[in-house]
Amino acid sequence: MNNHKEEQLLKQMIEILAQESGETVSVEGKTPEELKAEWRGLVNVRQPKEASAEYIALEKEYLKEYHSPRVQTLSDCVPTANDQIKLYYGDLCELKVDAIVNAANSEMLGCFIPNHRCIDNAIHTFSGIELRSFCHHLMDEQGKKEPVGKAKITPAFNLPSKYIIHTVGPFLPPGQKVTPLREQLLAGCYKSCLEAAREVGLTSIAFCGISTGEFGFPKEPASRIAVDTVKKWLTETASTMTVVFSTYTKEDQSIYQNYLSGEQ
């Protein structure tokens, strides 16, 4: 997507979102990156509701062009000692697999903090605003917050993946230790996501580091739980599913590599 086309699409989307919310937003003289941040911020704070056909068409065009040169596949993932488990060092939103996993909150509506760097914010932004509305309908039908350790599957809308599996991990307040209950709940997240994927016949799933960001679960035990749970599930179910662990930093990748090579 050339800069001129990107600028025009972003300006049109910003104009519609600003008008919808009653805000006045200046777009003149801004770079594509500044416009993207402005658009993303408006998307992040937007309440779940129907959008105009004009906006949806613009967003679909923009996100199709945005994702196209960035898409990664299983062939871009790093193999491990287990033939069914791979590592991916990159943007989970650009991975073309059957399903990616979102570390959601109990409201299941995405992150409302403008331009926040959490995976929940990124997935809802680059999937498009239809995802928040879809999740809102699911939660309306459920009539209560999403329990920790369960999973819900939704379309991925404009992402390269086919589906998103949303799960709420356990929260660890600052200064508190990891307890057996929290370990069980985190393991439950991984198992619930795998079961949800199997139920609809998916053959590949990519996990983010559930609970290791804003929810404060230490990376070392979280990675161990993730690997142990996935290995056990693959063995017990005799599933042929390919499982990817998406690592955001080199530190994360090193931890997973150690666990998956049997060094820890």
C-alpha cells in the first residue's frame, strides 16, 4: 500500500469515527504513522455498536492492504524437538493459521485504552471493529462475565487467521506468589482453547503468552505450564494439531526453547 492510498483511507476512516463520536480531529499534515495512531485510538475507545457500511468497506480495504505484505505462515515458524510444536517470533496478528489465541479480559470486548500495547488491543484493532460487536453479542447472550480458564471462538474478520479463540487468564497482583490454583486456571486456559479448536476441526493454533502481560503471571512458570499442558493434551487426545507458541521478545523465545528442548 503506497503512502498516498494509506493516508486517504486513514483520513476517511478517522473522519467517520470522529463524526460518529462528535469529536473534532485534525488530520492535515500528519504522517501515515500518526494517522494510524489516531485511527487506532478512535477504534479502541469506540463502544460496540453497528458501523456504517461505508466505514466497514474502508476498514476492510485498509486492513487487507495493511496485512498483505506482513503475513507469516507456519513455514516462518521455528521447529522444535516436538514435530507438532513450533515457535514464532513476530506479530501474532500477522500469522496465518487456523486460529490465534487472544488473552482477553472478563468483559471480552477488547482493550479500551487508546494505542495500548497489549495483545488484546492489537487483535481487536487489526481484526476490525466488527470483532468487538460480535463479542458484545456473545456476552449479551451469556449474561455474565467470562470465567477464568474458559474459551470462546469468534471469526477473525480481517486478520490472516480464520478464527480467534479468546480466553481469560488468572490475574496475579503485584507481590503475590503463584499458587496451585492459579497454575490450574492457567493450564485450563490452554486446554480450553485446544478443545475449542478441536471441536470445530481446526488443524493449527497459535498461542500468545496468556496472563504474562498486564495480568502479571511470571514468564518462567507460565511457559512451563503452557508447554506441559499442550504436550499432555496432544498425547492424551492423539491430536495431529500443530501448536505454535508466539513469543514477543527474545527472552520469551529463549524460555520456550529451553522447555521444548528438554533443558529445563
